[in-house]
Amino acid sequence: MKASALTIEAIVVPPSTHPVHTETYLNALSDTEWSELRAKATRSRRTGQPALLCGDCGHSVYGRESSNGRRHCFHFGTETKDCRWASANASSFRSIDANKFQGQQEGARHKQLKAMICEILELDPYVAAAGIAPERYTKGRERQYAFPDVYASNCYGGPVAFEIQLSTTQLPTITRREDFYAQNDIRLCWVISGDRSQLDRRAFKDIYLRNDGQIFAVDDEVLAEARAANAPRFRLMRLLPGPLREGLRPQWRERIVTPKEIDWGRPGDRPRSKGDRFDGYLEKLVQRDTAVSHLRREFYSALTDCNQDQAGVSWDSIASIVGGASWSALGDPYDTVRALGVLATVRRNELTVQTKIEMSNLPHLVNSLLLEPKERRRWSRALRSVSENWRPDLLSVPSVAKKIERNLEDAHGDPGNELLAGSVFDVLFPEGAFQRLKLTEDGKSA
């Protein structure tokens, strides 16, 4: 079948009512945002709150990615006959999965990993006493049920379901499992075999890109170390920023950890490392580099003084070290200084922009100096990510929330200046760096 037969050329992204070109909109998203949108659109079939609509028939659609990385949209299940972009040959998710497994429900490697997980968990007498079972019938609310690969009844603070991911499991299956466990207060730990080459596949990205770039693994080395210690061990695999002076290109890092090094979370959570998250790790890299941290302070000082020339010098100096767009590529210097001054004000919780508006009236400052001037609205998404980390109360102010929503809707898929700016922006504003990731086929940052 030709690719065009599967392509929905225009979509509507609620709350907007205006169609946008599908691939233009989808390709503007970071890899993290793309994974989150795919999950949200897939869940929308059950929630009745569409995340993506077909621009022709108006029915709910979901996001797909071809083997060569092409992002596109597709109708759910049986396609709508009156839609010009419908395909009569659509397969259901279950039949697609069956084809990929060639009718086999479980392979030898899958069974081996289940046995490994059970043996590792049984090395903790308290976890073992509470009960460990493979393929345990797990009844949930509203007559739902699941058969987790391994179920531990009381594992470091509550029940944990261990689900093994070895194949290109369809996203509806992934989100269905995640939703079931979250709704029933069961923590979910996705586990892979430790083969790093799997992590470039879309089905794996859909898991770890929605968990701060983290996923767990078990293999022969992990099992051997657990046996030697007579205590559970797991392999923690993390996507983290690379060296500052090599462009911060994300790198996979891994090590074998003890259960105490894992934040098992609250009921319904997904376990992850107790260490810094991606953005926090990046901030520490900046702080440890004396020259770069000094340049960042100089940049903030230039914003405070509205000194466009000095701000440009500091920006370009950082860009020469870590990479990213030049100061001149960001647009009018005055508007850039004003917009970034607002972002720095939110991040530092002190005035870093020339204005008579006091810090106590931050919503008015944000509205007047960034969200309202048309030349600065392309920084709206950056404002949202910085505010989520430092001033979430700001996003609950109706005037601010409405203006951000309006600006993002009017952008029609424009990636925003922060994505175009690249690594230099991540150094100056690490908050949201993980959300801005654009990965190449080898899993590294574009």
C-alpha cells in the first residue's frame, strides 16, 4: 500500500478548530512531546476527549510512526467510510500485534526474563514472603483485569507489576496496561533485556520518553550480581545529557543498582532513579563548568540592564561552547532581550528585566512583556515549561493560561524559539530540556 493511502493530510488539535498540515505539526514536536501526544491520542478513544481529529471527517485519530521515522496520523479501528483519507485496509491493534508475533504469545527469551525477575525478587525475604507470581490474575476496579508478567504483592512499599517489553507492542496495549495499574494503585515497572539497540525503536521510546528517559533491565550479569549479593539487583538505564562541551548530546548510561537506589514512588507510579532527573542533571553540569556558569550570570545581568549587545555576546559565547543558534537568528534583539528577561525573572524569582512592574505582580509582568506583544509570543511554550518548574501558580492565573493557550493555538505547529535555539537555551534555562529533546535515529540529540 502506498504511504499516501495511509496519510491524513490535515488534522485539528483541540481546543483549536483550525486544520493544520499533519506532518508539519507533528514534525515540529520534540521526541518527548510526540510520545506524549501519541499516548494521549490513543487514550482518547476510551476517554471520549479527542486529542487529534481528522481534518476531513472530524473523527478522532491517533499518531503513528513508520519504520523510517515518518510521523503521520491514522483513523481508529474500522475506518470512516465517508472520509477521503480513510483506508479500507486498516488493521485492528490486536491483529497487528498478532502478525508481529506471528501468532506466538510468548517467546523463550520472554519466559527466561520472567524467571530472572522472580528469582531476583525472591532474594528479598520480605518481598518473597508477601508473594511473587508470574502471570498472576489481577482484578481491578470496574471489572477490569490484567495478567502482569510478574506481580509482587508487597514490593518496597506496595504492589508492583513488572511488565517485560521485548517487541514492538502497540501503543494501545502499552497505555491500557499503564492506565489499569495507575487506576488500581499498582506501581508499574517496565523491564527490557538490557539490549541497548532496542531503545531506538518507537515502542520503547513510547515508554522511556514518558518516564524521564528511564527504563529498567535484567540480564545474566544482573542475575549473577544479585546471586553474589544474595539481594535483588536491577539494571537502571537512563538517557542523560552528555558532556557540556560536546553539545550536551544525550547519552545512554547504565549501572546495576540496589532497590534502595530506586524511587519506587507512590501507588500507581512508575519507579525511577532517586538521582537527579534529566533537567536537574543538566543544571549540575552547568554549575560545574566555571566558564559557562560565569557566562550565564553575565547573560542574566545583561537582561536585567536590557543590554542587547552584551546579551548577544554572552549568548554567542555559550553557543560557541555547547552549540545552538546564534543571537542574531532569534529575531529582533530588543524583543529577544525583553522576552528572555521575563523567562529569567520567572526562573530566578527576581526581576531580571527592565520594568516598573513589581515582582509582586508577576502575572501582569508576564502578560504585558511576553504574552501580549506579538513579536514575543513565540516564547510562550518556553514560559510554560519554566513556570511549571518554578512558578506553577502562575499557570493557574486565568489571564496567563488563556494567553498561553491562544498563542500556542495561533502558532499552528510552529516549534517555538526555544527549540530553534538549541543547546544554548538549555544551558540558560535547563527546565524543560527533556521535553525539548529531538532525537536522531541513533537515539542522540539532533
